[in-house]
Amino acid sequence: MQTTFTSEQLQDPAIERSNAILRSCVHCGFCTATCPTYQVLGDELDSPRGRIYLIKDMLENSRVPDARTVQHIDRCLSCLACMTTCPSGVHYMHLVDHARAYIEDNYKRPFSDRALRWILAQILPYPTRFRVALLGAKIGRPFARLMPDARLRAMLEMAPKQIPPVSRNDDPQNFAPKAAKKMRVALMTGCAQKALNTDINDATIRLLRRLGCEVVVAKGAGCCGALTHHMGKVEDSHKAAAANIRAWAAEMSGEGLDAIVINTSGCGTTVKDYGHMFRNDALAGEAKEVSDIAMDISEVLMKLDMPQAIQDLTVAYHAACSLQHGQQIKTYPKVLLKRAGFKVVEPADSHLCCGSAGTYNLMQPEISKELKARKVKTLEAKSPDVIAAGNIGCMMQIGSGTEVPIVHTVELLDWATGGPKPPALAGNRAPNVGVPILR
């Protein structure tokens, strides 16, 4: 694609990067075949190719974004299926991230939009605030139908029936390995996940210790910054990311780390991009070091000796977009589940998004519900005993549309190697209550 940025514009590192991405696009349109929003809406401007044209025009002309451009970019899930499909290697993720930041700086949204986005940015990345908000949403859930705004209804409907108690395993501390030590790893405990489902981190710690890992929950680490990053709120996202970089860098320069383990794939995609996010920052060196050793939990488990087992369960594996497209991890979770003895099946169109996509299901509820219905239908068609996924957002999204139990992949692997049965499989969707600290 030909571009016409001026030499002055190209002095901006963000423009320089977007220019390189735009010039790699050859208009082939392969991306439209795998774009969920294009499949649902059928509008060229709701495809990656269409959005690329809009972004190019907006950036080249340094113009104030118009409502039409903002709408089509807002509708992007950032599922990144287009990047998996693209034969030219167009790095759409960095381009749309830049577009969102540009819109945030140059476009005044309607008051209701600004208020909603501010609320989400001030609540979701903070587990304590999020718990309070979930409690309020739980109380207001019976009145969801009375809400005039579909986005507010979606927020109330998202609230789980039971809110888990705080897990003290998420506090900064060290967990000694239960077998001969093989690795020293830092576990990213996250933010929203700590409020929605404490079983995931608990299972991850148990499993890693059982396989010979010393597990560190680093002091000062928290939200990865993805939620605000995808809203274009650069200052907020970089502040959260910088705190993580400093916390993990301190561990790396101290006793050392073999990996930073991430069990929420949306977070993993962002942490692995810290090197790019901070490429022009004083933290550039540390950020790159963090990105270089950041790993999804499945990547770490493939390096360890996962014992084989036999389980009489059929597992429908849902491939989170941030894992299969964002991190290009497609086989490891399935290999591990099969090694643990489970029968693994995959739904049709497994490359398509479930519609969760961070805060997308709250800000674009109509499209999100359509994608959820499609995903649930393909999963249930496999008649599974349980659905497994590697991302809390997907679990919440799919779980709200099916009666089939849904758990994190690591919960099944923990159970198969000696851990407790996942609560969802025990007929109890609420997390374990009173589980002792895993020292």
C-alpha cells in the first residue's frame, strides 16, 4: 500500500511504525474471510482491510477522527485472526493500537461513552474495586431489563451468581517446589481474574510446584495494562505495565527467573509486547527482558515432565484468540490435555472469536452476543463433558451461554496430576471456599 506521510510526520515513532505496517498491506482481502465482525455485519469497513483504509486516511491527514471512523474501529475485537491469515505479515495489532490511542487523544466521545469507558478503566484493573462493583451488579441484576442502555444491561448480566472470597495465594510471596527444583518462575496473578475466579491461580501454583517449580508472586506486580491499552489510554496502560516491569526486573536481578508465567492469554499477548510498548522509554531494556521470558502456562508446562494419566472425560477445547492468534500458541494446550488422558475435541470454526475480547462484550454487547451464540452452538455440537479455555474472559463469556461446565485448562491438568476436582465439574460453579494457603 502506498503511503504519503511527510518527513515531519515520520519523526513520530508511532507514525513511523504505522507507516511500515500500512506499506506491507497488499489489499488482498484474505483477512475478511476470518474477521468475525465482517462475518456478522457484512460491511467492508468492519473488516481489517476496511479499517486499515480508515486508519491510513485518518493518520496521513492528521485529521480529527469522525464518528464513522471511530465506530468501525471500536467494533474491532482485536482478535488478531487477520494476522494469522495475512500472507504479507501485516502487523495489524500495532496499527489498531495506534489508531485507538490517536482517537483517545483527538476525538471527544459522547458523554455516555466517556463515562462508561472511565468507569471500566477505574474498576476492572483493580480487584478490590471490581469485587465491590460485582457485588453491586449482583444486587442490580434482577433489574437489568429496565436499563435503557444495552451496555449497562450487559454489565449487570456479567455479574456471576457467586463472588469468590479473596485468595491469599495471590499475595506477594514465594512457594517452594514439591519436587526437585527445575525452574524459578514468577506467576502473574492479574486483576479481573482475581475477583472472578480464584481457582485458576490456585491450580496453577499447585501444578507448578508439583512439577518442580519455585513460584514467586512478585511484590508490586498487578494488572498487565491490556484493558486500558485497548481503550487507547496510553498513560494508564503504561503505568500498569511499568509497575510489572519493575517488579519482575527486581526478581530477575535478584535470585533470577526462568520464566514469567501467565495463565490469562489476553494478558500474555500484552506482556509479550512490552518490549515494543516501551521501545522508546527509559525502561526499554527491562521491558524487553520481561517480554523475552514471558510465557503462557502451556509453554512452561511443555518444558516440564507432565505425567501421563487416564481420564474418562471429553473436553471441548476453546482456543482463545489471544492465545492462538496473539501468541501463536495452537497445539500446546491440546497436547497437554491429551497427555493428561482427556479426549480432546475442537469446535467448527475454532479460529473465530467468542465475543469476549476484554471489555468488548460490555461496550459492543449486540455483536458480542451474536458471536457468543455462534461459539456456544459449535462447542455444544461436540457433546463435551466439559469445555476448557485458557482465558478468563472467554470462560465468563461462554459460561454465560451454556450449561456445559467450563474450566481453565490448568484446572484439568492440576486435577489429573493429583489436585482437587475443579468445582465446576463437582456441580458447584463457585470456587473452593476455605482452601488453605498453598505453602
